[in-house]
Amino acid sequence: MSLVLLFGPAGPASDAVPTGSDKVVHVLLFAALAWTGRLAGVPLPPLGLALLAYAGLSEVLQSSVPWAERTSSWADVAADAAGIALGLLLPQPRARGRGRQSLGRTNL
């Protein structure tokens, strides 16, 4: 999904959205990437650094892909960084069944 949102053509609908709303998309997208990375068990420092690198690289690539009709922006990178921080700080769901006996065991 991030590839489509970050590298797909801007399209005519992008002109109709309120100014700054693309920053909300950046925050939510990178928060989702960070949060799901945590769910997958990726350690926080490498996850955060990898996502920051992806944020910077995505801006460079957006400005160099002519068919996407996009420009790069430091404000987008800042929004991405805010999303990464949010995703890393969001609470994780508790694992279900922790401390319970498995169904196949019996206590004798």
C-alpha cells in the first residue's frame, strides 16, 4: 500500500484535497508501517532507522520519477518521522492465551 500511495501518480483528485491533508496521510502511513513492524517483532532501533531511510529515499524517488508527477518535500519527511514515532509509541495488543494451559495438556 505504501508503494501505491508514495509512488503512484498524483492524479486529478490530489488537487481537490485540502492543503496539508497529504501530511496526515504520511503520518498515518508511517505510523502503520512502524506499528506493524513492532507487531512482527522487529527490534525498535533497526525498525525506526529503516523507516527513516525509507522516508528519505521515497522523497528522493518521488522527485525523480517523471510519470508520478510528484515533488519531494522536507515537510513530508517530517510527517513521516512523526508517523514513525507515533507507530513506535502506540501500545501493542496483549497476546491472548498467555499463562493458560494448552488444550492438549492435562494436569495429573
